[in-house]
Amino acid sequence: MVAAPTRAETGGGVQTFGNYIAGEWRPAATGETLENRSPSNRDDLVGLFAASGPDDVRAAVDAAAEAFETWGKGSPIARANILHKAANILEGRIEQIGRELAREEGKTLKEGIGETTRSVQILRYYAGEAQQPTGEHYPSVNPLTLLYTVHEPLGVCAVITPWNFPIAIPAWKIAPALAFGNTVVFKPASQTPLCAVRLVEALAEAGLPPGVLNLVTGRAGSVGDPLVNDERVVAISFTGSNEVGASLRKLAGERGAKIQLELGGKNPAIVLADADMDHALMHVVNGAMMSTGQKCTATSRAIVDRRVAGEFTEMLSKKITALRVGDPLDPETQIGPLIDEAAAERVAGEVQQAKDQGVSLLAGGERLRDGGRKNGAFVAPALFAEVDPSSRMGQEELFGPVLGVIPVDGLDEALAVANKVRYGLSASLFTRDLSTALLFAQGIQAGIVHVNSETAGAEPQVPFGGMKGSSSYSREQGKAAREFYTQMKTVYIDLPPAEQPSPGGRGSLA
Ligand code: ADP
């Protein structure tokens, strides 16, 4: 079935988008909608989206629970075919969706296209993964026993995603969930529902049976809460803030749901005296500032060997000051707005507060409201020098274009400083020395470790996730996704007694 969203043209020609429940695009039960405005220009209304509530969530979980009865028992090959088809559909729309992403979320057109392209790759990767072995065959004490394990799907999964990667994060949660036989209720961030609609459209058009994937848009309290509290939702995959992650962890623990959390980061890039300075500069600036610093893997601390700290800080200052901040759809723009006015005010406020407390501000931090930036959430990329590692600037995730330089004496101090935060998502080291690289890779407390490349790089075929407060010990992407989205069954198939030549002693365990 080719399902198109509810697109009731209103007076101003603004499109209205519904939820996708049980294979149908439909408005919220109450008929209410939420406005979605571009962060680059508040006058630009991207669309109206279903302002859903508990009735919509219940209908979506009903549909997902019913669909699981057949989808979960179906062939992984059939699921792979649908994911392949969805990848092809999405691939044909990369330019359009990349543009919509830039308009809706605020990252540059190049990044929007890159993220949509990544989503295509993710769908293809999990189409392949769906066809990989589902378990292992073991020897048994009885030579003719067939003893094997099989990874089985969990059931109805809640996928709750943030706005900063509005199509790639949903893709890397939803594709494996479906590939391994689960059904999904997807609640995207309220700031980026259009990208969510586009991903669901591609999967629906590829032939997903009704109820296998359901999209419910709306606010956290009215959609997220009833979703995670529904007893039929057996697993929750969440990316977002540490505060919400902590409350979901508690809730899932209480009601015995499986949970996967991807939370914040305070990611360091260590630059040692022997590093190629130009190379380090490019990667530290890109890691800190691309996507306006709104990546959980963004670099927010440049931990620099004191011998080169002055020179490197000067290089950073020049490069950061020269970044072109503006309309993400303008090909000249390097840095777009923050996600909304509240985020821009918060980040500018954090910079001002640090400055007031005497931290040395070398560049940026102010709101930009001139010319084409007057209606957007723009903040000039900021650089602080001589940051105290134990200060707020050295410890807290600000989730914006703000970088602090922390001078240190050599690798040992760099590692100690890098590790002394509650997070452990990603980290980089810039050096030419192999033994230093190996010591760093061993000593750094981070789930994703780079040597000579930026903290934000990630490939979809390998596990992604953090240590300490950045995650819940689970990993996403690559083969790790199967661990989360399945449960293991161990099967002993013995011959009937008359045909069993020499029954072995299996033993029994409680
Ligand atoms: P961010 O700061 O990136 O928006 P949040 O943690 O606030 O991170 O939100 C991430 C996602 O989690 C969003 O889709 C949001 O609507 C949803 N969410 C927020 N609070 C809750 C909650 N209590 N229960 C379920 N989902 C929630």
C-alpha cells in the first residue's frame, strides 16, 4: 500500500502531517496540531504536525502488538527486502530530505544531505544484517542432539529520538528493530517531526505491513510518558538528555523493560606537541563546531600540551572567528542556528556567565541578530582559553558551538583531565607517535576512540555508545544492535528414547 500523509492544505498553504498508525496516516485523536518552525527563521512555518496524546499512543501500541504476532514470526529475508526497498526509495529523495532537514533542524544543507545519505546506508546495512546467522550450533553430551541458540525478537519497542540527528538516529534504531523482527512505536523529538515523517513514508511505501512501524508525533509529556508506561512496550531505545535518560532508566527498571540509553558527552580532543598542528586544527574545529556543536559526540574540550597551547589556541581563535554563520540553505554557510530560541539564549547565557566568572573568552558567544539572522537562533561560535578542568565549562555538556582549551603537561595529565568527567562517549588524540596512541586507546574512558581524527566521526557498521554517564552499557549500530533488539533462546532437540543410542548425563541446573 502506498500511503501518503494527511496533507490538508490550510489557508496559507501550510502542510499538515498526521500520525502513522496501523498502516494509515491519520490526525491526532483530538484533531490538534503543533506548529513546527525553522530555527533559522521563526517566520518560516515548516508544517503542522499531530499533537498526539494517550489515545493515539494506545492505538499505536495496539497496532504494534497485533502486528508483532505475524511480523515476529516472519522470514528475515522478507524483512531484508523491505529495508532494501526503503533504502532505494530514500536514496531517490536525498536532495529533498536533506533540504528539509536543514530547514527544520538548522544544520547546513551539506550536513543534511550527508545525514540522509547515512540513513540510506543504515537501512542497507540492516537489510544485510537481517540475513546473517541468527544463532549458534553447539556440541552436546548426546552426540545426536541438535543443540542451538536463536536470537528472537523482543516484541513492541519504543523508539524515542532527539532532534539533533532527526533522520539518522531514528534510522539506526528503527532499522535493526524491524530487521530482527520487532514492531515499533516511534516518537520523534517535537522539533523535528518532518524528517520522522519522511523516514516512515519510505518504509511504509517499501511495503511494511500495517502496524509494524507506527509514528506518533507530539510533546514528551503527552506522547513519551504514556508510551514508556505502557506495559506492552517491552523495550525502550532512547537518545537524549541525561535527565530524561535517568528517569527512563528508573521506570524501565521498575517495570522490567529492556532499555538502551545514549546520553550526553563532554568529549575531549587531546593535542600533543608532536601532532600535525594544521591537521589537528581542522579536526578539532570540525568536531566542536559542525552541526553548531549540537552532537553528543562534539568536541567541547581541547586538551593541549602546554608547549604548543599558545600557538594552537591562536590558530583555533583565527579559524573559529572566520566561520560563516547563517542560513543553512546558503551553500556558503558553515554553521547554522541552534535548534531554537531557548537553546540559543541558554548557550549565550552560559558563555556570558563563564566570562563573568573570569574565564578568558577569545571568540564569539554572542547572539547574532543582524540582516538575514534577525529571526533565527544564531550564536557566534565561542572559544575559551585556560579553562579550569573542574569548572562548569570544563565539566558540563553545553550542547552548542563552544570550545574550551585546557593546557596540560604531556599525555599522563591529559588523560587524567580527559577522564575526570561524568561522561565517556568519544575522545580524540592527535599525535605522530604510535606508542602514545596505544597508551591513549588503553587509558581513555570513552566508548568511541579516535587517533588523528575528530571526536564526532562514526561509521554505521561498528558499535556506537559511551562509557560511564554517556550510556547504559548497551551499544547501538553494527552487530551490537542485535544484542539489544533480540533475546536468546537455547534449544535442545533430543531423539525419542528408542532412537537415542547412548543417552548422556546432561545434569540439571536451577
Ligand atoms: P533533547 O534535549 O535532545 O531534546 P530530551 O531528553 O529532552 O533531549 O528529549 C529527547 C526525546 O525524548 C524527545 O523525543 C523528547 O520528546 C523525549 N522525551 C522527553 N521527556 C520524556 C519522558 N519523560 N518520557 C518519554 N520521552 C521523553
